[in-house]
Amino acid sequence: MFRVGPLMATPALLTELGVDPGELLAEFGLETANFQDPEHTLPFALVSRIFGRCVECTGCEHFALLVGQRAGAPSLGAIGYLMLSSATVGSALGVLTEHLNVQDRGAVAAVRIDSDRVSLSYSIVEPGVEHVDQVYGISMAVARNIMRGLCGSDWCPDAVEFAFAKPRDVEPYRRFFHVTPRFDVGETALIFPARTLDQPLPSADVLLNKLMQQRVEELAFRSIGDVEERVRRLLRLMITSPDCSLTTVAQRIDTHERTLKRQLAAANTSFRAIREEVRFEAACQFLANTRVAVGEVAFIVGYSDPSAFTRAFQRWSGSAPSQWRAAMKRRPLGRR
């Protein structure tokens, strides 16, 4: 599911671009009223299809980017206010990465520190999502606005990266982020200096933070998925790690390996099966939506040997990665 808060500008933007939002949303069994309550939720895959249709009807290929430009931390509700009332940028982003599933069950966010740089990433975990360029566009637009809410209106990332092919018109992205994004890369992320994490927040508020922490914990308790979902979300973050193992995952979710095995078996699955499914879904996203070479895709999803990846992909899909990609390119634009 996806909380409507960050999507609320969709009907107004459709109107500005000459499209009747009521007619378009009716195609999906929705009304404009569905976008007036920020706490309303919609299926993640449905949101991606709505954005795809918005692109078709408006002719604006960066439609979701424009929607995201009108949303910031407050659009995330309790999570947003918990972030804004935190002590530092680092603690605020910790709230986002830990509790994103409260309002967005189709993706995971992560903060990674590499020497003096930080990446704030967003990765889709929902299988078979269409129009990933729109989903990643709105996610990074909201992320940039969140960072400005935390760091000040002049904040800009050092770099922006997108895990989809370079669009025909890059200017809207360059104009919004004040940097030329990189496309066709392995992860969608904002990159900025590590020292930013230590920056104190002028909006820090101990009392509000305590109240919002209680509220978010209530929401998080309601949204806790089963063990299979928890493992799947964690594996999507770890899929490029050389230690994407049962032992590591069990440690990350604070349980014993044998307990985790038993719980997954009770759900009629296994750690290996989930890991292979996550690898396949991630590989499909990269093959369908980027121009990244097959050998590099193999490395991104955790294979050191491209031939082993090719054999696995054939087992999963019935065709070689290059053949599967070629078939996807023949499909209608966006349905990838």
C-alpha cells in the first residue's frame, strides 16, 4: 500500500495540464476525493499505473516528478513530523529508513555512508511494478524536499542517481535538483556529504518528538508484515552485498537462524527461494528500465559470474536475459 499524502497534488496537476482528473481516475475506479485525505492508502502497483496513464494523457514524461515537487516531510504525516522534530539530520533520516513501511509497503529506503559521502536511496520491492521511472521520480523529488526541510531551503545534493534509462528531456530533473542526474545506474539515490548527518535541526522539539514517536510506534505495530515480507524487504536492501546470507538476515531481524528457517517453512517458503525471487525481480527492473549491460546487472543483483546469472535467469524466466530484455523493448512504452 501507498499512503496518499505525497500524491495529493495529482488531480490539481492534471487540471493544470489540461486533463480532467475525474475522468482519468474513474478509469481506475477512483475519484478526486481519494486524493483529498492524506491518510488514505492505495495499492502500490495501482499508483504506478495511475502515473503511467497521467503521462499518456498529459504528454508530460516527468509527471510524477512534478507531483513530488509539491510534497515534503509534512506529506508523510506522523513520520514527517517525527523527522522534523528530531535532533539531527542523521536521526531524522533514521526515522525515515526505519519506518517507511508505515506508509509505503512497496519500497525500502536506506542511508549508506561511504567515506565522506552519504547516499539516501529508495528501492522498489513490489513485484511487477510498471512505470518505475515515475515511482523513482516522485520518490527523489520528495526526498529532496525533505532534505530542504531539514537543512534549509538552499540545500542541494552533490549528485542524484536513477535506476532507469535517461529520459528524452533531462532538463526538468536538472532544473529541480540543481545538478545533472546520472541515469542507468544500479540504485536510485540522493548523494550528499556525510557531515550533513551531524547537522542539528532548528525544528528539533523534544516534546513533539516524544508524541510523534508514540504515534509512529502505534502505526508501525499495525503495519508489521509477516516474516516473509520482512525478509523480502531486507534482502532488497542487501541484494548487492557479498554477505547476503541467512545468518546475516537472521541477525538483522534479531532472531536465530533455525527459528527463521522454521517460520519461513511454516509460510511454505524458504530463505533461498525468497532471495532468488528478490534477485529475479531486481534483475527484471534493471533489464526492463535501464540500458545497463547484462554482465553489470548480474553483478548488481549479487552474481560475480555473468554465466551463472544467465543460467539462473533462464531458469526463472525461460529465456536468456538479453532475449527477455529485447522482448520487453517491444512492449508498449511504460509497461515494463
